[in-house]
Amino acid sequence: MNSTAIARRLRRDQTDEEKELWRALKAGRFAGFKFRRQHPQGKYFLDFYCPTARLSVELDGFQHGLPEHLQRDEERAKFLAAAGIEELRFWNHQWRKNREGVLLDIWAALHRRTGCVKVMRKEQNQRFVPPKPEQLIEKPAMSRPRQ
């Protein structure tokens, strides 16, 4: 099976949490940043990828807490880092319990990596409006720490 067919299957078989996050990220809705879904990168498929920021966002279920998955995720993180791609990882339960915190963490990474607060494209479609700097108390530490 080629990578396009695999990506299509992964898009079709998304978890509920991935579908919800995709609704927030797709079509430039997230502060104007464009994301791709199930983007192939080497032998890996990135759940959500922003090419402008070279940022990957992953939503993980319980299976990623198993030792063999932790090791695979660590190898993947090293591969992506070598390609200049930062990876943010969140647990599904983090998304369910604190969506705004997850979105703010993604926005902070986009801002840090690009220097942009928002991209001025399709502004009428944007669903996530970045907070004003004075509204930020401190950056929430939502993503899983790397092992």
C-alpha cells in the first residue's frame, strides 16, 4: 500500500478527538495557519502538520503509554527533530478536558516557531483568535514531556 492510500485510510479512521481537533485546525481556521492531516514524513504519518511552522501535533491514546510505543515515539521525535520539525504530543484526555489549553499550547508553538501571531489569510474563516499578550499569564504546559 502506498503512502497516499495509507494516509487516506488514517484520515478515514480518525478518533473522535482527532476529528474534533481537525475541525479547529482545518482550512486556515486556526489563526490563519494551514494544517495538513496525516501528512507523510519519511516512514511516519503526522496527525496534524503545519508546514509554515514545521510543527507536528499528535493526539495519543492509552497505547502510547506502553513501553514499546514510548520507544517508537522517542525514535520518531528524534527523526522529526533531525528534519527540523517540532512535535507536540497531547493525550486524548487532555483534549477532552482542556481544549482551550491544548489550542493555546499549539498557538504558542506556532508563534514561537514563526514569530507570527496570526496569518492574514482567510481571516473570515478563522475560528481561533489568538489572545492578546497582556491576557497571557504564563504558557500552559499541556504537551507531554519528551522522555
